[in-house]
Amino acid sequence: MNDMVIQTYGLSKHYKARKAVDNVNLQIRKGDIYGFLGPNGAGKTTTIRMLLGLIRPTKGTVHLFGKDLRKDKLPILRRVGSLVEYPSYYGHLTAYENLEAIRRILNVPKSRIDEVLAIVRLTKEAGRAVKGYSLGMKQRLGIAASLLGNPDLLILDEPTNGLDPAGILEMRELIKSMPVQYGVTVLVSSHLLSEVDQMASRVGIIRGGSMIFEDSIDALRLRAGGQIRIAVSDPQQAVRIAASAGCFAAQQDSSLLLEQAPDEKIAHIVAGLVEAGHSVYRVEEKKKSLEDVFLDLVGEASSL
């Protein structure tokens, strides 16, 4: 059984000489929370619009649930909910009334309105006019609208944009609950790695319209690597001792810098330094943050 929910092959969108999206291959499995990362203007929203059939690719194909979007567009999109940029509402209507207007178009049972309001925790506010809602409440209502059709796939474009810390936390917890409680696969785009890190199982990074990384969030963490810093009394001599133990080291001020190595090897080097009469003042691990890895991948000059 094919468990792939989204597959794109050579997906591209060109505007004259500008390549907004170029040869993007996405692989998103059932049950994933897929973090689609990249600087502003990297091509995330353009890719999402192609996934939803809102714009036509210059070349390449989109397969959702194993079917070609070009050939089975309506049956496929009935299984997809989305929130792209800021949701729009009738401000003078209540949340319930706004959802009722959408429900009639989708032709789903009226009971579904209460179900989605409960999912996004807006039941108590359902009778209020939406114009009085906070931005976070409006975003949650947008997700409620996207869930009305009971979708198998939820696509969210920058859902935490403009939210305060409490709103971001609410949105994050809501997204994390989707696969576990409701069986919904989620693609969430963001330019904030720190947000995606706390909810995604897989990550794709796009830069200048091209995919530069796609793997699990754990694989991205492994790229952080790290170094071991050993502060010693004679770093120049210590470099030679580390080399004799089969470990490349570099001198930095009064310290020895080694690439990440197993604990046993570090212990062996420290023991060798002590036996040779060196004073070892400090041993510490220096790791790159995920933000550092992200910046390395997309380039520090990018707008984040």
C-alpha cells in the first residue's frame, strides 16, 4: 500500500526569466507533520499554490494520495484542507455563521461545525462576531474552516505569522494533535526553524526556489555536529599528543579543538595529556544550534 500523501516530480514555476520554484521533489508520508522551511521569498507559497491547484506549474507534476492532480483535481481536493496566508471572514457574522456558509458549499453534516469548533477550542466563542476576535482566534477559526470537510491532508502556509507567544503555542499544540488524534497529515510552511523543530517529524528546506534538504528532523539535528574544546596548559604540544592518538586537532588560543569524537577517544586523549604532564583546565562540547545549520544551508544573507 502506498503511504505517500504528497509526491511532486520536477515541480517548477517560472515567471519569464525568474524561477520562483525550480525542480522541487517533495515526499510526504501519511501521518507526517512536514515542516516546509525557507527564507521569505524562497518559493514556499508558490509551491503550496501549485499543490492546491491554484496556479499551474510551468513543468513537473503533483501527485496527492497517489493520483495526478491534473487528472483528478476535484476528488483529490475534497480530501485537502488549507489555510494559505491570512483567512478571510465576514466580520459581522459569528464564527458559527461563517462556518455554516462554508458547510453549505461543502455539503457536510451540520454537526461538523460543532466538531471543528471543539477541535480548535472555539466552542465558547462561537456566538461572537468574528470582527472582535484576536488574530490567534481568527487563525484557529481558519483551521476550523479547513477541517470542515474532514480532510486527510492539511496544508498551512505560515500559520503562526503575526501571533503573540501564547497564540504560537496554541497553534503549535493544535498542529501536533492533528496526526495523532484525527489521522490528518500536515504540511506546515514557515521561515522559523525554532517553530518547526518543536512539531515537525520531517523537514524540507527550500532556497531560491530549489530544494536543498529533505529528511527527518533528527537527520537535520545530526548535521549540527559539534566540536570538543579542551583548555590545556600547552596547546601547541597538546595538538601533537591528540594526533598521536589518531584524532585531528587544531589550536585555538589556549585550547585544543577536536571534531566530534566518541567519549572513549576523548577520554583517551585527556588521559594522554595528563600523563604527559599537561594541566587540563576544561573539557566542553561546542554544538551548532539548528538555527546555525539552517543559516549554513540557506545562506546567512537570506532574509529570515
